[in-house]
Amino acid sequence: MTNPIAPIVVNGINNSAPGGYQDQSFTYVYDVTLTANQVLQGQVLSLYTYADFLLCAIVITVQTGLFSVRFTDGQGYYLSNVLIDSYNLVGTPSDPFALLPPILYPAGGKIGIDITEGSGATNVIEIALVGMNRYRTK
């Protein structure tokens, strides 16, 4: 089994990017501090304009309590019907919550985030969106 977020050379396979493109590992980080039972809808994580982004995995790197989250794709469609509890997104940097197939976001696009605090106390959260920047080579 290959690691979906490791550089392709580490997995021992050829570049999987389509012709005229080159992939390079990259991580976007979403930081937020929520008060007790706070609901934030329509949060936006803006992507760089110089490369498409292929989202391969999610890692919750910091959380001080339970929360629920939902993401949108590059066209604004939700990736799940409901918010997903943080304990269902269990993963570590070495063993992340993988998204198969990966989700492609266009350069300059946005990742939409709805997030709800669920522990009844202040919650400091950091979510790493792990993937690859896809650069055009031609």
C-alpha cells in the first residue's frame, strides 16, 4: 500500500501528474479558536494563485475539545451531507485521514469550511490540509 501524501519517489512510483504538470507536496493550515458552542459557517481558506491544489488528506494537529467540521470542493459542493465529528477524522502526520480519490482545487480557488464547537468550552483548533501543489510545466 502506498502513502497517498508522501512524495511519489518515496512510494517508488512514477509521477502521477498528467502530462505538462508537476506535483510537489504542500500543506495548507486552518487555525481557529472557537468559544463554547460557537458555529462558524462559510469560512474560506484561499489557495495560492500559482498552482492547483490536490487535497489528499486531513490531519487535526491541535484540538482542545470536540468539534464538527465540513468542507467544500472547488465548486462549492459539500464533501459530506452533515458536519463530521472530529473524533471520526482521526489521523496523525504519519498516518493521516486520507481522502480517496483526492480532490482537485483550481489555482486561486477556495476551500470552504463549516465548523461547530462541540465541547462547551473554548476550543483551539488547527487542521492541516495535506496534499500537492500541481504546477503547470508547459
